[in-house]
Amino acid sequence: MKVNLKLVRVGMNMAEATIAKWERQPGDAFKAGDVLYAIETDKVTQDVLATADGKLLEIMVPAGEIAEVGAVVCAVEFA
């Protein structure tokens, strides 16, 4: 089943973040705990980890682009 993953707030004042780097590309499988992508804010750079095994289906926000908290950044399929 396709699931859209949204950018979550990692700090109280965070309103947006830059997608710094995608560690997976569409079609790539991942395991729970693997890094999917990294975000950068004005205060921190943080990896975003997979919560379950699955496959990356689509990237909606490419590396270098800014996304608002709650915006869909990618679509995945969990195993």
C-alpha cells in the first residue's frame, strides 16, 4: 500500500526545512532504521529514518528544495 510521508517538526519553532540529501532513490528498498533522507534547518541537520521495511516509490521534494512542515516529501510502500 502506498503511503505518503510528510515532513515532521523536529524543533518547536521549525516551520520548514531543506531536503539536504536523499539516501535512497525511487525503487530502492530500505529496512527499518535506515536513513531515507537528511533535512537542514537554520539550527540543525538531521537524518530521517525509516520506521519499517519498505521501498521508496516517489520523491516529491528533491534535494536542495525547501518543504514546509506537514508537506508530503515522498511516497513509500511498507512491506
